[in-house]
Amino acid sequence: MTYAVNGAQVDATPEPGQCLRTFLRDAGHVEVKKGCDSGDCGACSVLVDGKAVHSCITPAQRAAGREVTTAAGLGSDGLTQVQESLADHAGFQCGFCTPGMAVTASALTPQDLDDPEAFAKRMRGNLCRCTGYRPIREALTHGICGSGEGCGGCARTLERGAAATTEEAAGVGASVVHSAKDRVVAGREPFTFDEMPADTVHLSVVGSPHAHARIVAIDASAALAMDGVLAVLTHEDAPDVLYSTGRHQHRTDDPDDTRMLDSVVRFIGQRVAVVIAETKRLADLAASAVVVDYEVLPHVLDPEAARAPGSPLLHPKRTPADRVADASRNVVASVHEATGDVEAALAESAATTDGTWSTSRVSHAQLETHGAIAWVADDGRLTVRTSSQVPFLVRDELARVLGWDADRVRVFTARVGGGFGGKQEMFCEDIVALAALAVGRPVAYEMTREEEFTRTSVRHPMRVRVRAGAGSDGRLTALHVDVLSDTGAYGNHAVGVMFHGCHESIAVYRAPVKRLDAEAVYTNNIPSGAFRGYGLGQVIFAIESAMDELALDLGIDPYEMRRLNAVRPGDPFIVAGAPDEDLKFGSFGLDECLDMARDELAGPDDVPAPEGWAVGEGMAASMIATLPPRGHVAVASISVGADGMFHARSGTAEFGNGTTTVHTQIVAEVFGVPRSRVRLTHADTDAVKHDTGAFGSTGIVVAGKALHAACVELREALLASAGHVATDSPVDWGALIPGVDASHRRGDEAWAESFLDQRERSVAFNVQAFRVAVRPDTGEVRILRSVQTADAGVVMNPQQCRGQIEGGVAQGIGSALYEEVMIDERGAVANPAFRQYRVPQMADVPLTHVRFATTSDDLGPYGAKSMSESPYNPVAPALANAIRRAVGVRPMSIPMSRDRVWRMLQA
């Protein structure tokens, strides 16, 4: 057929049933992204004769004789006004959704802005998991109407963000956008699968239909007989090496309980075999032809039943030496500690509360699914490009599983389309590596959205019981927390999530008597894993709800209840045992956050309260450590050439966290140069010696700190080389290179490297407050005003940091009100698509008023604290507390969906 793409005539014939998305990508238009392949997310949006469509559900044949426009072709000469506005107003974070967002918005007119609610509904087919939508709405308002004031009064619904600065004033403290912004909004900045090696073949996975079974036999003859099928690999072809998909600086943090391909499957969807073929379509067809004979085993889905006597055992041979606490009870991790007599303290308290709260499975729902491409490079090394947060940790574990030296493996990322902890795992890299070595060609495996729901990981569902007591003055007398965490079929992150989830959520409050009972348990559910907040969100939901109930009983202001009981500089951090020695007060901003949140919530409603609805206000506080315990390592280097261009190298990954932008700001600040003179190589195991990875909000406070140290060292070496003294006037850094000593020379460049093993940890605080309206006869909850105040230390990029907070709040609202990965009675995920799993749309997310405390942290670079994970944690309890104060009944489980709230009110 003949059609036109971005004004160019194309003659091509689609495969039978092929959709327009894959047809366009096959033709090289990789700006058309894959997010769902079901018409739900909008990442693949294109214009067909000027009308925005989702190309993943549009048959390619319908493009015959029509004009197709992608994000790369919207502007006849560069970018359109809408794209420029998205670029300049930080209307993206990871940027994976952005090309599709620009396409859909390009079909709108200024009149579409007259009704902000209608405008948001017009954009409901385009999802963003990162931003919280405010900067997108702001950018589109500006871009569509052509003025900063909006049209029809719509700008009144927006709280303007900090304007981006010029390149010449782009150091620390400035609001700047990533240097790749123009490429991102046009879809030209490459993600994992936007650049394929020549001769790439494709992989498809055969998944288990059973929650627990032993593989008796696999017949792959029909698949292998298909022309173009290269191999079928089973457990007999895979290394018999145990490992964990979860990645940490210390690999022994998780139990070794996983095999690349196993003879026993423990959840529905688990990998049974992999098929490698010339095309993805053929690989999928061949996978369906593989016949597997199973011996079905008993399974268990409820974690309480899983640890009871007589329950089916998932990993009966694992021992404490394998980091499994009690395999005879399916218990991966366990802690039982106490300081004092809880029962006596509760009996003597003026007020007590006792409740059990439950939290749901939540999907990370990042728009770029997991995936990787592996090949053997010309130098003989196994090379993997992957959508990972932890390329160095993946490299090390790949080498271990294969029995190779680490220097025989290179792992790197392109831009990563969102992570939220889900890409702190090794879900794809192992099997593409095995496949590439087996067939001797590059192999690609890009998960479908259904696989993302059924074959990766979810947030740990938890049942948390809290018993708490307080005196008549509101001071806590006792706090008992009992946690049951469902880690699913494997123990990836089971130990860390359980301990971390309990740690700062309990240590934030002073109580003379504390007790903690917590266990993480294997079940035959989909594995749980790392998720934003790393367990804190689940436990904080229960503790902050209990704190609010005590405040109500005692008639104490909820803000004062937190202020009265929170730890302060000089206090030890105690969970229920010995004080934590490596956690420090680098600064303390909780009091300021409490005051700002209360004052800001007193402002007018952003959404009017409907008549007859019950209205209530609620708040919650949270504390988080600024990096994981026991060390987080980063190596960074900086060099400068005779032309005065600086080249920074850092191992951390960019997936919307914004670290790469801040890293260039650090270089610009230290050397007093514009960011245009700084280039950055990152997330490549060949770039530096090591980087633990982008998790635990460490991109700035560890990797950024390492880069800052390297910059300072090089700056001092350059100045010393010619007897210079630092001044406020510009320095010709390139001219100083000849005088630099040999230790700071590498070829024609001056160079410095910094190694940082950061062990001391600071704490950051966040306070969330809501005013909500609840419709009693339907259970609908409407957010009237949302506020978050953050103790972020020195804010290195205000626009970007605010975006991280807004995105965290939006994700928190999603898991609090809408999101739940549901499991049926067989153990299968019942809603493995965005159409059944409710990711918040633009119309669902209110404006959040963000305010920063004026603190400076002793441990962070330039006084900064981490602020990627923490905004998520207090959102759900603040909403629950607002609902409780509106209707007089306390929600005990999330999501607090309309049906659940309605049933709660009827009861």
C-alpha cells in the first residue's frame, strides 16, 4: 500500500493483522512508543489525517492513502509550539509518554482549554506515570493557546512552576530542563529498543499456567520445525545456579532462590522455556506450539495460611545459610524485638487504639516495559543494553550466573522509560544473554504489558496491625507493630522491604515501649519486589492512621500530635531494639513542614465541594533515610580538554529521576561554566569502575556527591598548576592543562576521579495534607485541596524536585484510591492491562501545592537531601485520615475505591 508519513510517500505492505504502531516502527519511526498495545496509554499516538489515534489498535491497512504524522513530524521546521512548551516547562520526566502526549495535544485548539475538566478528559487517553500531570497541563495550556495566561480563564487552575533558566545561569539551585529536551518531545531521544543491532532476532517466553508444578517433559519439536525458529531453551539448557532477581550493593541481602529456567514453577506466568526466532511474531507463534507436561503441586495464596503448619512448601531445601529464615513455615525473613512491656504500658495509657490495616498489590506501571537486547561485541564481550536502574549490579550477577569474569560483560542503558524500583531487578537480561550466546546473534526481548503485570513484580501487599497508647498529654506510651508481608513466589527484596518498611515508620516516633513482630512469607502469588518507598508506604499507612485515631480520642490537633512525638536532633533512632548508629540528623525540617502544611491547607479549595457531600481534612507525616544502609558506592570522574569542554562520567541511570540534569549542574557550578560546555556519560559499566545504581533516591546524594568531589579535586589541581587563586571571574580551564601534574593527566585531558562508599545516612521528612469530600450514597471521594511539604535540604533544581514530589503524590493517590493488582482463586493476575488496572489519568490528579523547608543537610552535596521516593509515603494515610474525619468511619484497607468506601459506610 501507499501512504504518507510526515509528508514523505511510503510504499510498504503490512503483515496480516499488523497494527499501525509496529508497521511504523518497522519503517524506522521509533518515535512511536509501545506502552500497552491495547489503546490505553497513548504512548503510541499519531495523527491520521489530522486526527489523533492510538496506533497500537489501528490496523496498518487503514493508513492506505492517508497522511500519518508522528511526533517527529509535527513541526514542518523543527518543533511545534506545543512541543517547545513541553520541553521548556519540564513537561516530562522519563519522557517515554511525551511524544504521544505532544501528538494528542497538537490536535486540540484554544477553545478546548476553556473548560479545564473537559480538557483533562480529552487527554485521558494519554497516561503519565512520572509527573503528576501538573507540568504537562501547564505546558499544554501555554503551548496550545500561545500565551502564558491560558485561554478562557483556564490558567487560574494552574499553579505556575519555576521558569527554566538560561544555560549561562544553570548551576546548582536553578530550574533547568534536561539538555535532551528537544529530542525527548520529538521522540528522537533513544530508549532501549529504539536502536537495534543489525541481524537482531527476537525472544518469546513460554509461561506456566499453574501456580505450582513440576515440569515432567517439554516437547519443542513443533516449534523447532517452523521456518525461522532458531532455538528453544529450557531448564536443561540454563545454568544450574541459584540467584535473586533483586539487585543490591550486597548481593547477599536477598535469598538465592531463583534459577534462570527452573524445573519447578511457583507462580502463574513463571518462565518455563524461551523461543528465539527471526521475528517477534514468529517467536510468539512458536512459543504457543511448545507442549509442556506438568505435575501439578498444591499451592497456597494466603500468607497467613502459608506460614501455618501443613501448608505447601515453596522452597523446602533453603536454609538460613541461603538467607531464608524458616523454609518449613515459608518464612523468608523474621524479626521479633521489644523494648519494655507493651501490655503493661497499654494498660496504663489514657488512650489506646488497636487496628489491622491491609495494603494491596500495586504495579509500577512505568510506561516502558522491561526489556533488554544482548549480543557478543567485536571485542568478544557479552554486551547488554537494558531498561535497568542498576546496570553494574546486573553485570556482576550476569557474570556470576554464567561463571565469567565481570570484565567480560558490559551492561549499559539508553534513556529508561520509568522505573519506580521495578527495574532494580534482573527480569530480562539473564535470558537474552543466554539466548544470544546460544544462537550467536543479537537477541531482543521486550515485555508486553500483560507480561509486565504477570511476570515481573508488584509492591508487597501487607497486613499491618498497630496497637498504640498515649497519655492524656498526647505523648506515646507504647507502640506495637505486627507486619505480615507477602513476598510471593520468590524472595527478591523480601528481607529489605520488610526491615525498611518497619524501620523509619517506627523510628520516627519516640515511645518508651516499642515492640515489632514482622515476617515476610512465600506464597504462590506473583513475586513482590522493590517499589517506591520500599515498604514504608504500607507500614506508614497503618501507623499514621493509628496516630490520627489517638489524636481524635484525645482531642489533640493532628499536626501537634506528630510534633509532640517525633524524634528530634539528639534522639536515638530506635525501632524496637538497639539504636541505629549510621542514621544521622544532617538537618531537621519536620517542624517547618508541619507548619507549612497546616497553613497551606487552610487555603481555598481548588475543586469546589459538591452540595451534600461530607467534607474532612487529614494529614500524615513520614520520615525516610536518604540512602540504603550499609553503604552505597559511586565512582565518578570529570575531565576537561584544551577546548574547555568538560566530560563527566557517572554510573547512575536516568529514568525520570533527573539525576543527569543535576549532575551537569554540579559541574557547571564547580567550574563556573554553562551547562552547554558539559557532556555526561552515564549508566554504562564501561564509563566508570562502579555504581550501585539509581535506587533509594541516591542519584544526587551519592552519585552526585561523588561527582562533586571529583570536580573539586580537578578544579584545585588545575588552579594549582599555574598558581591561580579561585576568583569570581571566568577561568580558561583548558589553558591550564599543560601545568597539571601527571596524576591528573590522561592523554590530552586533565582528569580526576572520585570513589565514594557513602555509609552515613541522613533523614528527610514529608508531610501530606488533604481536604476531601465524600459522597455518602456512592462512596466517591473527591480531593478538594492537596498539599505536600518537603524537607529536601538545599533544592538543587526546584522545578525538577517539585516534579518528583508531584509525581510521588499522584502515584500515592493512585494506590490509595484506584490501583490494585487482583489475584484470582487460581493465583493468576485477573487484571493484566491498563484497561482493568486504573492508573490515574490527568482528570484524576488534583493540583498539589508543594512547599520546601529551608534546611541544608550536612551529609548531602551542597546541602541537598534525596526526594524521589519519600513523597509517595504519606499520601495514602493522609487521604484515609481525611476520609475518616469527613464520614466518621476509618478506612482499614487500600485502595479506598468507591465500592469499598460505600460498603464501609453501609456497615
